[in-house]
Amino acid sequence: MDTTTPVILLHAFPLNASMWKPQLPVLGDRTILTPNFPGFGGRPVREADLDAFAETVIKDMAPAGIARAVVVGLSMGGYVAFRLLARAPERIAGLVLADTRAGADDEGARAKRRDQAARARREGVGWLAEALLPALLGDTTSRERPEVVDTVRTMMAEGDREGVARALEAMRERPDSTPELEQVQVPTLVLVGEEDTLTPEGEARIMADAIPGARLEILPGAGHLSNLEAPEAFNESLMRFLGGG
């Protein structure tokens, strides 16, 4: 991998681009893009599906002077990475798929997202932390890293209620990207937290086994938000993949 290739970091739900703060120092002088999706990080809400989120990223690339980049997507960011790959494969130099899955939601997950979207519109986002933190963070983080718990809780409280609802609906309606995995033609790294129960190791292995030449790495002591929970291990894996470590 060319050590000057730009990097695009795509955030998880229901966080924002500031979740990538632990990664920025190790990326050095590369051009880095950390877009917020509509409804997050102060970005205005708009009609949303994952293709619209991908189009947001593509539009942000031009002002940043990025023609082609390594795309790092965690959780919802991984779902958007798959839509980028479908819409503009020529813009992607490499993929890092972290704590995400290629498959679509099953009926139970779809119903849960529908109910959560309705609750966000009805009540706002104050309930998100209580409802989602136990699943987003691994047991080790919940027990030993209160500063990470506080950081995530703060980011979750910053979401726009309509943005959260539309993101839930966008994820609910996302297509199954599994059939496209074998067609991925760029270097790919699959990362997963050892304690991730939302998109566990089995989901990561499905992607790594199907993508030609993909490498799978498991991050000890991390749950679903592995870049925040185990930043040193995440950064080491990322920099090895990028050729800078």
C-alpha cells in the first residue's frame, strides 16, 4: 500500500466523526477525511438511505483533493463502505471493515430498528445510551474503562433525533452485500473486537473468507467500538495494513 494514500474514516451509529480521534495521530501526514453522516456531528438532516450517505462521502472527497482512498468503516460506516464500493469502486484503494457485517438485517433486527426510529422521533435521543451502551461496548471496557464509556455516552447525546431515526431506517433497508464480497478487488483488512456481540467474530470471518486475499485480525479486550476500546491494537493493525507500521 502506498504510504501516501489518503484515508477516509466512516463513523459508527449513533456516534459521529469525533470517534476517530484516537486514530488521527498515527496517520501522520496523509490526507484524512472524517465525514459526518447527515444528522450527526452537526451535519444537516436530509433524506437518508445508505446510498445517500455514500454520496455524501463522494461529494466530500473533491474539496479534500481526494481522488482515491483507503476506506475505513466501522459498524454503520462499514455498511456505507459497501455502498461506496457498489457506486464508485474506482475511488477505493483499500478497505478496512471493522466490527460490521455484509448481510442485511433479519426480520427481528428490522422490527427493532423500526421501533427505535419511532422512539427517537417521539422522545429524542436521551434514551440511546441506556438502551445501546451495553451492546456497543465490551465487558472489559464497561468494567475497566469508564472514560471510554463517558466518551461514547457524550457522543450519543449529540445526535439529532430525526438524523438518528433516518439512520436507523437506512440501516434497516440496506441490501445484502454478501454476494458482492467475492468481487472485491482491493486489499482488505477485517477487524473485530474479541468481545463484540453485535457483529461478532463469525460475521467477520464470513467477510474475510469471501473477499479474495482479505486478512482477519481479532482485537483483544474490545467490543463493537474497537477503535475506541482498544485504540493501540486497532492502530497497530491499521498501520500494518497501510504500510506505515
